[in-house]
Amino acid sequence: MKHMRLGNALAALALGGALILATTPKAQADDGRAKCQSRVEKLNDRYRHEVRAHGRRSEQAEKAKSRLNAEWDRCYTQAHGWYDPNRHEWRNDRDWDRNYNWDDDRDRDHDHDNH
């Protein structure tokens, strides 16, 4: 009887260990995506600020846009996706250069970008 209890205890311990190890990468991936999303939202806010303050084609806006693109690249490498702050969703295709709506402010910058 003791032998059977010991076997059950070892099986339960092994199963518990396997479950812990199996859930750790997902938790780390979720944490990585949360950090990435936060950084992207901050950089997107910075980009929008620079566009409003200096115009879409200003040096300040271009630098902010470059930082946002670099963060998307980092996120894609680490989290296998990029966060679109306008749509509030994660995207899996590496297409932010083609699909991100840079003019999502609907020209609230009062033509500082001289269309």
C-alpha cells in the first residue's frame, strides 16, 4: 500500500512540474507583449505630439516615427507580432510599414504637414 501511495505521489509531482514548466513560457510571452504594447503606446503618443507640434514632415516627427518603427521591429522579433495602437490589436504579419495608418489623426494637426 505504501508503495502505491509513493507511486501516486511521484506521478502527481511529475505532472505538477510538467504543468508549471509548460505554462511559464506563455506567461513570459504575455509579459513581453504587455511591455511591448506599453512602449509602443508611449512612442505612438510621442509621434502624435511631434506631428501636432512640428508637422508630419518635421525632423522631430521623423525621429519619433523611426523610434516607433524600431520598437515594432523589436516587438516582432521578441513577441512574434506588433501592436497597432490605433486599432488596439496585435497583428502577426510584419507589415506595419504598409498597413499602419500614419494619418490616423485625420489631419487634426491643421495642415502642419502641408498636404
